[in-house]
Amino acid sequence: MRKYLFLLLLCLGTLAACNSDDSVFKTSPTARAQEAVDALKQRLVSAPYGWRVLYFSRTDSLLYTQPDQDIPQSLLRGSYGYGGHCFTMRFTADNKVEMRADYSDNTAKTPEVSEFSINRNSFTQLSFVTYSYLHRLVNERFEGSSDWLFMGTDPDGALMFRTAQHLRPAREYIRMVPLQSPEGMAEVIQKSVENRQWFEGMLNPQLRIHRGGRTYFQSDYFVKRPVETNAPLLKEIKDKRYYLFVFVKQRNPIPDYPPKSITGLGSGYVGTEQGLTFRAGLRYDNKIQFYDFVRNGNKFEAELVEVYDTLLRSTRYVSRHLHPEGRITGLKAEIWDAK
């Protein structure tokens, strides 16, 4: 009898749980999917001045991130990763998107209008359905995609996306922030091109990471030597938007011969309206990592401050020009032209 009573109570509990679960969702799956679609579209369209979009279509968080590890010089050419691209986009309610891109001065000045759609499957998906500047990255080389899966917002409120192009994490980076003025669509992208071209025009860019008088890393190798045999590497740097800052661990006793041992830090880059952004970042270790630099005269500078991440409930390091309220750490990085 006691056994039957237990089974009866178990069945009643199960039915109650089912009824409770059913009451959680007051709308159908189809209706909930449409709500997600409408919410993302409303968010995109409601930014009156448009969006600044950074798209790194293929990144490698492990490439050139160990400053104590020797780098075989034979691997330098052809081993660089890929950087990112900057766009400005304005979405309208009739599913049109006006776009500018940082490929050249012309694509930064000339807006291009195409169509977009938003759908829902496992994720809410933003698709660029007709040809646009973005589609220049949709190929085997850059491994880009015109279908972006909405992942939510980061701690700063920016919209974050990923694609189905990469199964492994940290292989791409898509971030959208709203523009703050009517002139932003043109001015932001033109400034990003200018800052990127300034960096690429440096004859001998070098990197120093330090805190006060203590230097953690300082490059000193002339990577962009203007010799004929170096031409393929110079082209690779510019085409891929990737730079490796090299430190000579052991010099060659023979003058003008390549050093015997080198190490370095490298990352893909993109120009922004403030300076440069590196992804997967100039990563000295698990904590000291520089992503966002501001242009200050002839230099690009970054200073890390500590802020509290309300999502992860932990602290993180970010650039001071993005979070001036952060706690000072004294960690700084500079990129300059040693010529």
C-alpha cells in the first residue's frame, strides 16, 4: 500500500511539474522566434546614426603569443595570421543596409546599399542577402561569412556576433557599436583608414610593453627591411593586416646576417577612428594583453586599467581611453616608428 501511495504521489508531482513548465512559456515556439527576430531588427534600426562594425573573419589566439619562445626565421614568411576590417552600417525598416568599408579611400567615401534579413533557427541570424562590401571577405582566403549569429551583448553593451564558419572558439570577432553623430557613417570609416595607413606607412614599427621603468617586452628587429628578397613578406603584412614585433635574442656575429635567435609578439590589426585594434591581441601573458590603441601624434599608445565585469563577476583589463574610470595599473604599451 505504501508503495502504491508513493507511485501516486510521484505521478502527481510529475504532472504538476509539466503544468508548471507549460506555464513558463505563454507563447508558442514560433511566436518566441519571431519576438527574437523583431527585437534584433528593432535594435539595429533604432540606432539613428548607424553602427561601427569590426569584423575579424579569422583569428588565432595562439599564434605568436609566447614572447620567450624562439621563432624559426624560415617560418616567418607565409605564417602570418589575418587582421580585421572596419565597416559602418545603417539599417532601415525596409530591410536595406547602407554600408561603407575600409578597403580603400574609395570604399570609405562611397556608400553601398544592399539588403539584409533576420531569421531565427537555433540562433537569431543577421544575413546580408545581396552583394555588399562585406562579401569581399566571403572566400577561402579570409573565410568570412555573410550570415551572422547574434550572441548577445558584451559588458560594454556592444552587439556581439559569430558565424557558423568556425567550430572552434576565438577564431573570429564581430562587434557592433552605435555611432554617436550624423557624420559618423563617413567620418569614422575615413579615420579608421587613415590610422591604418599611418601604421602601415611606418618604416620600422616597434613595440614596448612596460610598467614604469620595468620593460616586459621591447621589439628591436627591422622587419620591414626594404630589400628585394623581403618584398613578399612586406606584401603579406599589408594584405593580411598582421604584424609581428620581433625581439632579437641572439645576434649574428657576421654583420648584416640574420640573427641566430628571435622571438616576438604578433596579432592581426584594423584601423579605428581612435587608432588601432589588435585581435587576438598583443598578448604578453594571460593577463597583460593589449587590444585597443589610441593614436597620439606619431605614436599609438595603450594603457591598461582594471574594471569590474558585471557579467563574469570578475575584474578585467581594458584600455584606459575606453574606460577612463578604471583603476590605474601602470601597464602601458607604445608603438612608434624607429626608422
